[in-house]
Amino acid sequence: MARPLRIEFEGAFYHITSRGNLRDRIFFDDKDRETFLEILRRTKERYGYLLHAYQQVILIVRSLPKQEF
């Protein structure tokens, strides 16, 4: 069974985490890390949010009104 959809509204804060299988590493080298940051940059441009914190793959983001991105 899928989890319920996340409630979304402008200005909301979201705590986003990700882990490898069995809590294994997600990034195996600097190229992996750079690729992740590039994907993060592209999603920020596409979906519009403020990134307040980044540590490994723990993100604190806030949604923006559509006209701000």
C-alpha cells in the first residue's frame, strides 16, 4: 500500500531524507556527489523552492509561490 500523498501548500517546510539500502553509502565518489548536486539544482529551477539546509542527503526546503521561480 502506498503512503498517503504529502499535503502541499505555499510556504510549507519539508524535511527530506534518503538512505542507501541497509544504510549503505549513497555517494561512492566525488562524481556521484556532483551529479546529485546538479540534479538538485535542476529540480530547484523546475519546481521552485528555497533550499535552507543541505547535509549529505538531508534537505530542508520551503515551497514558493509559483510566480517566484
